[in-house]
Amino acid sequence: MAVERRSVVLLMAGALSGCALPVRQVALSTPLAPASGHSFVLAEDAHCSINTGYGRTLRAGTHWDLFGKIDRGEVYRSQDQLLTVEGFNVHEAYLVVKDESLVGFYLPVEKTFTPVSKVTRLQLTSHKE
């Protein structure tokens, strides 16, 4: 019983020590299909987070260009804002947008998807076909 209690205390201490969680990465059922031609500008800041608890603010006025398509939505990248997602590692990330809402991030180095904790509606301007 004392050993069990000590084990629980050690586990709790480790959990509270600030260890970051890994970024949840979901394999794609089909690879990214390159695309271009669409772009938009964020009209308002958008706040989002992923499973690790780390949040990001997508800045108003940033310009996003279509980079490709995956089964989860359209993938956009920006020359205006370097975007990363964090856990115990930092990953370069591009937006994944579906129906004008941020649904997650495409990780171009890993070629995986990470969902946002809560789907975020984006206020878009200058959307071009």
C-alpha cells in the first residue's frame, strides 16, 4: 500500500512538473494535393489552441495563400506570419480551413494534420477564387 501511494505521488509530481504534451498528429488518408489560386486576408485576430494547451493568435491583416488540399480542408500558408504549433517539440504549421473555419493545422515537414481544440470561425476579406 505504501509503495502504491508513493507511485501515485511520483506520477502526480511528474505531471505537475510542466512536461509538455506531444502535438497530436493524425496521418492523412491521402497526401496533400498541391493547389493555388485562392487567397484571403484575416479581417480580425483569431485565437486557437491544440491538444497541448498552447495557443496561437492569427493576426488580423495577414495574407494567406492556398497551398494545397487534404481530406480535412484547404491548406493555406502565409508569408506574413510564421506559424508553429507547440508541444514538447515545435512544428511548422499551415492553416487548414473548411467552410471559412479553422479546423486544424497541416504540418508540412511531418505531412500530418493536427486538429484545433475548438473549431474557430475566421473573419475573411479579399477572398479570391
